[in-house]
Amino acid sequence: MSNVSTQKAIVLHGVKEPLVLTAMPIPSIGPDEALVRIKAAALNRRDWWIQQGQYAGLQFPIVLGSDGAGIVEQVGSDSHRHWEGRDVVINPSLRWGDKEAYQGTSFHILGLPQDGTFAEFVRVPIGNLHEKPIHLSFEEAAALPLGGLTAYRALFSRAALKSGEKVLVVGAGGGVATFALQWAVHAGATVYVTSSTSAKIGQAMALGAAGGVLYTDDDWSQQLNEQAGGFDVIVDSALGEGAAHHPDMANPGGRIVFFGGTAGNLPALNARKIFWKQLSLLGTTMGSPTDFAAMLAFVNRHGAVPVIDATYPIEEAEAALRQMDKSTQFGKIILTVSTT
């Protein structure tokens, strides 16, 4: 590593403040940590919510960014020296704990409260390093971690998706929803989507979706029923009033998985439909180290490539985050980092 002790980083100083390019010290690392030179990072809706002040545990100033891929610059002890110089992707799920079923009390996500990947360098535990899939660029690999992990756990660890089943992905176009579509298609499922625009439905079908409807239509659930019939798995990050239709759309034995609530809370549900149809309502958040390793193995096995909507230099991080204001993106927004 050079003698330069400062780096360029993107810093958020307060609620609804712009992201600012700042010179700050390069992080120091402990014995079981690594310093990764970031080549590319990706935005998540989490970063947008933090800037809006609508996220738990806010603290400022903070370097945002959960997703990143790069090269291991330095490790904290000789026993980890084999990592130096390797191309890696970072698992942003920190201190998951020892239970596969749920995260522990020390669990947190890279990018708050610990400085994240919107910088030239990031400090991460050695256990959160994984070899970058060789068929992916740094930009594509950076798109994977948070969204890919969340979608993988929702579909496979929680909903136990099997080949040949029918899946509904609510809100195609968002990062996690787009990964859920891709993962389900690669797993041999028949996938339908809802979205806000016909263009996004077309993009989803280009990725393998069998069909889709506009959730802005009053009769969207009826349209889906006519297109697809019932669903074995429903993946939803929105909740809101639309979720009231899920028990009707689910097949007997169906699994409904929630990992967000961007449209509101869970509405009143008819419990009789839930118990008579033997439905499972499942919550999920991020994923365990086992989930992350399994997700990367899945990506390598299927040659899966994340969908990138737009790429910006890190210096334009604020403009990149503003692209998320109207949720027009389909897939991930990437920041590229050129180190000096």
C-alpha cells in the first residue's frame, strides 16, 4: 500500500443533506479484518431511506454503501495473507449470529453504523470476503450483495422454491425484485410480475418472466388470475393494501414472503383463507453467511448476470441517488471508483 493516508469518500452529513465528496482517512484494520480497494459499489433503496431520515439507528457523518467489489489491499494478520491481491465481492451482512433461522442482536448492515463502500477503501471482516465470480465484471459483482442475498434467502431459505412452481414477484424493476425474478427463472420456476409501467413488464419478460400486469390498474389481481391462475410463491417488498389480495392469489400450500413495506403496512387479511388453504406467511431480512455462499454458488452455477440500469463515477453519487427518487430504474445503479 502507498504512503498516502487519505482517500476520497462520499459522506452524508445529515437528513436530506446531499452526498458530498470528501477527503478522509483510510480506515485502519484489526487482526481479523481486511482493507478492500473498491472498484465498484452499488446503490440500494436503503441508502435512499437513510438520506431521507427514515431508517433506524441514524448517525452522521456516515459513508453509505452496502454493496461493493474490489481488490484486497491489506489484511490484519499473516494468517490471512493469502487474501491480498484477490478480486472479491463483499457480504454486507455483518455479525449475523449463530442461528440460520434469524439474525442475532449484534447484526448490522455495512454502510450504517459502519462506514460503507462509497469510498476508495472499506474495512470489512475477513469472513465477509468472497471471491468475485470470474464471469462478472467488478460493476456486475458489486450489484449482487444486498439485493441478491435478500432475494435468495426469500425464495430458497424461506419459501423453499422448487423447480416447476409458479412465482409472483411484486414490483419488478427494484433491485431485490429483479434478482428474485432472475433467481426464480434460473431455478426453473414460471414467473409473473407486477410493475408500475408497461416498459418494466417488457424488461421483466425479456429476463424470462411469463407475463405481468400493472399494479396501478384497479383489477390487477383479476388480470393476474386470468393470465396465470394461482401462485405457489409470492414475493413482496411493498405490502400496503395490495397485499390483501395475496391469500386469494396463492395456491393451496402457498408461501407469501415479505421483506419490506414501501407501500405501507400489512392490511387486514382473511385468516380463514390462510388456514384453509394451508398458507405460510413468511418474513425475511437479508441473509446468513450460509445464504450468501449459496447465492454465489447459484450465480456461478447458472452464469447469472445482474441487471445494471445505470453507471456513474463515484464523484456523481448524489446524482445517482437522485435517480432513485421516482423509482424509474430497472435493476441496479452502480458507482465506479478510480483510485488515485
